[in-house]
Amino acid sequence: MNAITGFYYKGVAIAGSRLAEGAALLLLRIALAGVFWRSGQTKVLEGSFLKIDPSQYDLFRSEFSGLPLDPAIAVPLTTFSEHFFPALLLFGLATRLSAGALLVMTLVIQIFVFPDAWWPVHSLWAAMAAILIVRGGGLFSLDALIARMRTK
């Protein structure tokens, strides 16, 4: 084995380690959570904790009129979901459930609100959520900590 091949295999071993995977999954959780958290922040009054901006009801009635839910239900549900599930993702708690919920939200947005945004945006969100559903939160998550505590 020459030096280049050895260097390559060492790099592959490092990239495939639990530590590297945990770091990548942490970054993925932060990235996906950030997308939905920022969206949720646009729905609340600045400086408040989950106090819904009343203008959101009109926005959902007009621009998001394709949603199959009444704005009286859709606005609070969306606002809560865009804060709750990203917070869980950030900590890596119930990662698969949270990523699944955000995947469902992505599909609802794709189908009923912005059907032309699949390729540039929603496909990435769906892929991110799918990876978290399949792989879980990784080494740096509360899910992993709880799993370690359960096996002791």
C-alpha cells in the first residue's frame, strides 16, 4: 500500500467514525431546526413567547388558502410545530419523531402552499428530515444519552 492509498483509507476511517457521524448529524439537526424555527418566528409578535401575530390569520386566508385546514386551526398548529419540533431537534430529543413531523410539514407546504418549490427548497428539507429519521440524532443527542443510560 502506498502513502496516498494509506492516507485515503485513514481519511475514510475518520469520516466514517461515530464521532464524525455524530458531528454531521448534529450539524444537520441544527440546520433543519433553524429553517423551521426562523419560519415560526415570523408568525409570533416580536419579543413575545409564542404570542401569534394576528396578521398571520389573514396571511393564511389569502396566500396559504390552499391548506385544507381553517386558519383558526392552521396558524396555531403551525406556529407551535415550527417552535416545538425544532427545539426537540436541537437537543436531539425524539429526533426521529421531530424529523418526521417536519417532513410532514414540508410535504404539506409543498403540496398545498408552494408546489413549485420542490427542487430548489423542499427536496433539501425532505432529504435532511429523511436522514434524521433513518440515522437518528447521533452521538451528540439526548436520544443517545438516554439510550446509553437505559443499557446500564
